[in-house]
Amino acid sequence: MSREPAPPAGGTETGGAASLAFAAHDHARCAGGALRRAEALVAERGVRLTPVRRRALEILLEAHRAMGAYEVLERLAADGFGRQPPVAYRALDFLVEQGLAHRIRRLNAFAACTLPGGAHSPAFFICTGCGAIAEAPGEAIRASVEAAAAALGFTVERASIEAAGTCPACREGRA
Ligand SMILES: [Zn+2]
Ligand SMILES: [Zn+2]
Ligand SMILES: [Zn+2]
């Protein structure tokens, strides 16, 4: 959960992004758009997308899947950012804090946010066949979890909504 105030639900620019991950699409354009939104967001907030943070985000944006911190570190090292684990961890922490990436707990890995821009409760759909991950708005699921918790007198501080299954391409034998 991010601490920024939530923008009005259903932002125009990110409206259709949730369904793209499992569909054939122009991913270069999709990733480029996400990177530009990230740049605009950090500029608005007055924080800096340093070269290593930007490169880490680009690496995560290469595909709709999650990457472990070690894999990101290897890629950063190959790009000349050094081989010190804190370099990758700090960059990933920054991206998560800013809502530009999410921690996928089930996979102990990170995925670029496909709906960046303010606090949201994402639901993740993870394909066990090809590793593809789609992010969808999970506010309704979150509300159900909170209602169930309230009935128990329980206060939810953190909830990860991650579903494992089969993406359309794997189901149709395309992946
Ligand atoms: Zn894409
Ligand atoms: Zn997100
Ligand atoms: Zn799949």
C-alpha cells in the first residue's frame, strides 16, 4: 500500500492497461508509455529517477513478468552499475516506494507497475506456465477482505492479492 493520496478511480491514461499483459500488444509502446508516466510522476513528486533507478525500471518493464532482486542485480552489473547487492535493493525499494514497481510476494520478486500513479490495491494474476503477470485494480477484492476481517474484529494492515493460474496464451497453447 502506498501512502500517496489516491487519485480519482479509473484514470484515463491507465484505464485499459490492466488487460494488456495477457493480450498480444505493442509492448515497446506499452513499456515506453509506462516509463514516461514514471518520469512524470517522479518529477511531480520532486524525487529523482537516477540512472540506476531508471535502468532497474527499464529492466522490469522488458516483459510482463516478475524478476528477482538477484536477477535485476546481474543485469545492472552487466550494464556497469556495479555488483553490490545494495545497489539493486535500493533501486528496487525506491521503485516500490514510489509505486512504480510491486513486490510479488508469492515469487519473492518484483514487477513493474502497469497502472502507476497514486495509491492502489493491485491484484496480480500470475501464469504458472510462462510466468506472465497481469495487474488489475483490486479495490473490490480489498474491500471484501476488509469486510471479512471487520466481522472478525481484525484490522488489515497489508494484504497481497496474488492468484496463480493459466494465462490465455498458455491455455491456447500459444506460449
Ligand atoms: Zn506490455
Ligand atoms: Zn500497480
Ligand atoms: Zn502463460
